[in-house]
Amino acid sequence: MKNKKPSNKYTSHPKIRVNRTISQELFLDVMDELSESGDWDTLIDIINSLLRKTEPDHWLQGVLAGAYYGKGDFDLALQSINKAISICGGCPLTRWTCAQILFYNGEYVHALEVLNKLMCEPAREIHAGPCGSGSDCNLTLDRAEGVLNDSRFLTAACYQRLGYRCLYQYFLTVYKRYLAKGVGTCYAEENIEEMTGGEEL
Ligand SMILES: [Zn+2]
């Protein structure tokens, strides 16, 4: 299956320990290489083998969820992201990944429930919280702003799919406003086109 997973840019740069048998740099290289080549089965096998040897790890569990949805296996992606949420229910990155998986699974209302709560949290609080700077998720202030803005885009896409055109336009406009201010995003043009059917304002 073609790589349609937009979350790589977030999952590629955290300060993660993974475990003592593989360094974070090597793990991230392996992850990038396998996700770019679409070799999801190998990536899934590697992550599962790491998860068997580590303490419960919501970040790694979230990466596994991303690999499952990259492969197109939504049931296992949901199972995996729900496990990540059970380990760390407050993690903004995990909740955004969850909403993204729900979106691809056609569960737009459920995705909006997750996103509405997430977007209430100021970036400063995320950055100072347990998944903030220096944690495995490493949500620095910039990355926290990015997750919040990507949540705005995902919210827009959910409203579009549900036929709420005004809300779609509102959230897309706000998303673009933050982009213009220099806030980063993990969505490439092709993701945006795919998720909104190429519809522009
Ligand atoms: Zn986290």
C-alpha cells in the first residue's frame, strides 16, 4: 500500500530511548527507511520485538499504530493506539494519531470528540507537561504548536466529510493562518489533497 501516513515528521524526531539494544538514532533511521519504502510488515515486526522487551511505552505503541495504518490495517491500528492511550491518556501526540486513524477509518464524529478536547490545551501547557520537552514524545513548544495546528486541519477535514462546509472553511482558514505565522505541519500537499479531495477555499 502507498504511504499515506502523514505522521512521520512528528514521530521522527523525539528524544526516545527505545531500549538498550538499539539507539534512538538507529531506530529512527530504520523507521524512516522502512516507512518510506512502504515495508510496513518489517517495521511492525521490529517494533513488536522492541515492545516485548521494554516497559509499556505509549510513544512506541503510537509508532506501531502508525505503521498499522500505513499498512492499511485499521483494526490493529485502533487496537494499538487505544493501548497507547491506556498507557498515557493525556498524550497530545497519541490523541492526534488516534484522531488521524479514526479519520481514515471514517469515524469523523469520534475523531472530532478527540480533537475538540485536544485543541483546548494551550501549547505552553503541552510543552511543560509530561509529554513535553525532553520526554520521549519531546513536544517542545514548536512541536506542540504543530500538533495543535495539525489538529485544526484534521478537524477541518472531518467537518468537510460530515458536510459542515462553514466549519470546514473556518478551521482550514485558521490552520492556514498559523502556517503563515511559521507554525510547522506534518501534512504534505499530497496529504491535504487526499484528505480534502483537493477542495480549496
Ligand atoms: Zn506522549
